Amino acid sequence: MSEDSRRIDEHNNRDRSKINRSEKTASVESQWRNIETAPRDGTKFWAFERRRGQYECWYHTDGYWMDHADSEPGPTHWMPLPAPPHGASDVRRG
């Protein structure tokens, strides 16, 4: 393989790597949903708000959002929590 061919291959590999990272980022971003669609039955989910980032959250039966710090969160977006790792399905969530 010539030096020029090797350089072209390296360049193409870097481009493919950038595309793969971009696709992964887009995939995660597309999972975020508007908070208006979040469950309001006490189901825990992953929440986001600009002032504090990401955290676990749920809707309290008294009509407000809750988190583990009891900090009166104001999430703007949410996504379901991921499934537990394979073989750990007996671990209780919540």
C-alpha cells in the first residue's frame, strides 16, 4: 500500500468514527421527551433541567415532581430509565 493510500484510509477511518459518534449522540438526544408526556403514576424516570442537568425523578400523588434530594425539581425533559443489566432483572427498581 502506498503512503498516499494509507493516509486516505486513515482519513476515512477518522471520518467514519466522527459519523458513528454523531449518530450515537443523535440517538440519545432523540430519546428525550417533553416533560408534558412524562408518566404521572409514580413511575421513576430520568429527568433533565438546564440548571442542574440529569437526575432520577417521579411525579408525586399530591401533584408535583419529586427527586431523591426532595429539591422541588422542575424538569423540562424526560426519558425512561434503562433496563437493568442482563442477569440483574431480579434487582428491584424504585
